Amino acid sequence: MIFFKKGKVEDVTTPIKDVSTDSAALLKKVRELEIKSKKITTHLFTGEYHSAFKGKGMSFREVREYSAGDDVRFIDWNVSARFNTPFSKLFEEERELTLMLMVDTSTSNLFGTIGKRKKDLITEMAAVLAFSAVSNNDKVGVIFFSDKIEKYIPPKKGRPHALYIVRELLGLKPTSVGTDIDEAIKYFNNTTRQKSIGFIISDFLATGYENDLKVIGKKHDVIGIKVYDKMDMQLPEAGLLQLKDAETQSVKWIDSDDPVVRHNYSQHFFTQTDICSKYFKQAGADLLHVKTDDDYVKILQKFFLKRK
């Protein structure tokens, strides 16, 4: 979004130096993000990330003679008949998890007026989640999407894989500017067979993904993280402004001093937010809201603790 304030140009989406054009700067940024992510993971998410999610299911371990308190549903009737005494099946939870990150790379995420750009916030949160997964010996993969699938990184374990993900989070240059969340959800559903944890990290300015979200919500543990900027929600009183849509390139003049204009602008944001919340609720999935100047660590930590 670009503002032309009373004849003065103010581009609030001008990105910081593109580290992807400088390999040395990119490696430095990767290292900085690794240190920050590992510090957060070690000191704040120890045990919380893993206990927040259930494993893929229960695997059979052994049978033992039935004792008081055992679940009668797990009585092994064949073994019990053979020995003429009741035996119970014992199971253990499969603790290895697969985490898939669906990361929105569309141009609207280059916007940011306070704290950081939405893109930077998305990158940091995705990196923290990736390192949380590998530190718990889980697999992690990424689906980068705009209005198409930009890149797919199959889930793997280990620090080198996490560093590769971080490099792509920082350096990937999308080939398209639009947003199609449904495309990412369909791709996730088609490529991920076993039950997994799916994080969708986006500003969720698109609609029309509710049906496929319900599909993956039945099979996977799905969490959305809606990233937004203060100015996505509220216009400043700054006089005559020209707004330019970063994705469609459409331009519109508005009078930001007009209270009706400001109300309609805010109402549009809250309507979109309500639609997004409705989609996730109907899918049985969780949705977090993170503003660009929020402490996302506290929000994630609170979410993990709530799910224990």
C-alpha cells in the first residue's frame, strides 16, 4: 500500500535491504535468525511445543494380564480365550510429529508501519516454529505460496534442514504477487498423507478457502496465524490519500479525515477478520491474531500452554 499524502509521497512498503541479493548478508541474517530462534525455543518453548500437540496416534506395544482400572475396550479377547484369563493390550503414543508450514509470500505482506513488516514477522515466526520442531526431533517442511505454489520443501529432520528453510524464508523471491490460500491448502492435503500439524501463516486477505480448510481440519491439526498491521485496521487522519493495492495495483483516492471513510475502512478489516475466524471455527481449527508490533513469542507460548 502506497500513500500520497497531500502531494507528498510516502511509501510505507519500501522494503529493507533485500538480503537475498547479497549472499554474505543472507548468511549473516540466517545466522542471526538461527540464534534468535534457538534462544526462544530453548528458554521459552522447552516442552511446551511438543506437549501442545498429540502424536500421529497410538502404536501397539504389548499385552499384559488385565488389572483393575484397565480400559475394557482394550481387552485382547483372542489372547484372553487362549489363556482363560483376561489380557489387555498396551499402547504407547507415537511422539514423532510432522510440522508443515504454509507461508504466504504475496506482495501484501511487504506492508508494515509499526514494529516490522508483515513479511518479517511471518519469517521470524516460521523460523521459530521450524527450530522448535527440529529441537524436538520432529520433521518440518514448508509450502511457500502466493496465488500459486512458489516452492515446496518436503519435511525432514535436523539442523541443516532447518537452516535451509530459514535461508528460503529470507531469500525466496516469489514469481507472483497475488494470494490464493486455497491453492496452498489443497497442495498440503495432496502431499501430506499422515496426520500432521499444519500452520498457515498469512495476512488472510483472501477468501474462498473454507471448504478445503474443513477437509484438512478433519485429518490434521491445523493452526492459522493471521498477521496484520495497525494501519490494516485503522486509517490515520492524514487528509487526502491515494491508496495503491500492492497485489492488483489498483489505485483509489480517499479523504482520511472523513469519519465515515475511516469507519468503512475499519469495518472492512473487521469483516474480513470475522470471515477468517468463521472459516477456522467451522473447520475445527485454531486461529491466532498477531499484530506487527505484538510480542509474538508470548502469543505462541500462551497458545502452547493452553493446549497442554
